Amino acid sequence: MPETPPAAGRSVFSLTGEVAIVTGGGSGIGRAIALGLAECGARVGIADASAEGAEQTAVAIRAAGGEAVAIETDVTSEDGMTDAVAAVEATLGGLSLAVNAAGIADAVPALELTTDQFERMYRINVTGLFRSCQAEARAMIRTGRGSILNLASISGLVSHREMLQAHYNSAKAAVAHLTRSLATEWAPHAIRVNSLAPGFTLTPMNAREEVASMRADISRQIPLERFAEPEEMVGPAVFLLSGAGSYCTGVDLVVDGGFTLL
Ligand SMILES: NC(=O)c1ccc[n+]([C@@H]2O[C@H](COP(=O)([O-])OP(=O)(O)OC[C@H]3O[C@@H](n4cnc5c(N)ncnc54)[C@H](O)[C@@H]3O)[C@@H](O)[C@H]2O)c1
């Protein structure tokens, strides 16, 4: 039975009473969104391969008066996300929200990409994300409803002539279409599934040389003339996850300062 719209008068962006899990919540965009969800009232589980990163985010949420639990998880491990979801539910309650931000990026010329490099990219960014969605949806079916947000990218829409990341680009295109497919399949369970396609965002992922060295050139190609701060992904994420987005499912929301308009 699909989710009903939020009642009139209630803040449509409120996440009070919701329980969320954020993969990749130990850094960058995932961390900013985890903090933002907590600020909107959600209790948040942070699942990250970096125990230290996850703990730092949880500490920041608690310092701001929120509730959070940190869990060390590798999204590629067989039962990792099932166990992570169980740990979040044991501490915070039935899962209703999920953000899948765990991911990697690198640049390798397509003619030199090895099978190992190609498959590692897909194992983390596609298979790991799919297994995360699966574990989350199973929990949301028990809860009775849910909303999932996957981190896609503008790299799934355009191919960046100078960036040499065919494996990353194609993996992100897969995330957006996987999202549409799951949105269709899980709507009868009252689970909405959307993706966010950020443009260039100032996170540790973009501190790598191949992006940092091109920052000035890339910024000139962005109508807003700058990279995004991770915090600028929070509003779009809350919109899609909350009652404000109750009629959105299968959306790939581009938040890129206009980069893909050109
Ligand atoms: N930064 C950008 O410009 C940008 C743009 C578009 C999309 N994205 C996407 O947004 C998401 C977050 O990126 P970010 O820039 O915040 O990167 P980041 O490197 O700052 O954070 C990624 C997090 O994912 C975690 N992680 C990596 N592999 C993992 C695994 N196997 N299991 C669990 N956790 C794992 C890392 O420990 C890290 O905490 C990624 O999916 C990325 O592809 C980023």
C-alpha cells in the first residue's frame, strides 16, 4: 500500500520519529546528509568501512543533541549490510529511511583498465549499493514503509572528456537505472526509491590529484562557477526522503550548479 501524503499543517520536511541508515556516512556527502537527517529529527545509524569516520559522525550528531550509532561495515561483504541494519534497528528502532553514499572513484584510461579495477568499481558502487538497498528494503517491509536515496552522479549522465573514468561513469549510470527499477518493484511495499546526482562536491573523494588539478578549469564550466559544499546536498536529500517528496519515486535529482546544462 503506497505511502500516504503528509497531513496538512505538519512540516513536510520533518523526520521526527524516523530511523535512518547512511552508508558512507563517515565522510563527505554521506556525513553531511547524516548530520542533516539528525537535524531534521531522525535517529541515524552510520555504516562505513571506516570505523573512525563513522564514529566521528555519530559523535557530531550526539553533540548536536541527536541520537546516532556507528557501525563498521563493508557494503561488499556478504551479510555486512543485513547485520548493519539489524544493529541499527536493535539500537534505534524499525528502519524507515536509508541513504546509500558508500562509494569509491578513481581515474584510469579505458584502454588500461584491468578486470580487477573494473570489477572493484562495480563491486562497491553497484553490487554493494544493490545489496544495501535489499537489506534496507527487507527491514522497511517489516516497518511497513520506507524511503531510500542512492548516490548516483552527474558522471552517470555525462562522460567528462578529460577525466578517464569509464568504469565510474558507467557504474553511476547503473545506480540511476537500478534506482528506477527498484522504485517500480517496491512501490507496492510503500517504499520510495530515488537517487541524487551531485555535481563536483568538495569532499575527500575530490581531493585526489586528477580532480584537484582541474578544479579551476572545471569551475569555469559550471554556471554557478564553483564546486558544491557537501552540506548543499542535504536539502535535496531531505526533500526526497521526507514527506515533502511523497509523490517522488524513481527520480534522479541533479544537483550540479548547472554543469550538465552546457
Ligand atoms: N564528491 C563528489 O563530487 C561526488 C559527485 C557525485 C557523486 N558522488 C558520490 O557520492 C558518494 C559519496 O562520495 P564522497 O565524495 O562523499 O566520498 P568520500 O570518499 O568522502 O566518502 C565515501 C565514504 O564511503 C566509504 N566507503 C568506501 N567504500 C566502502 C565500502 N566498501 N563499504 C562501506 N563504506 C565504504 C568511505 O570509507 C567513505 O567514508 C559516492 O557514492 C560518490 O560516488 C560524489
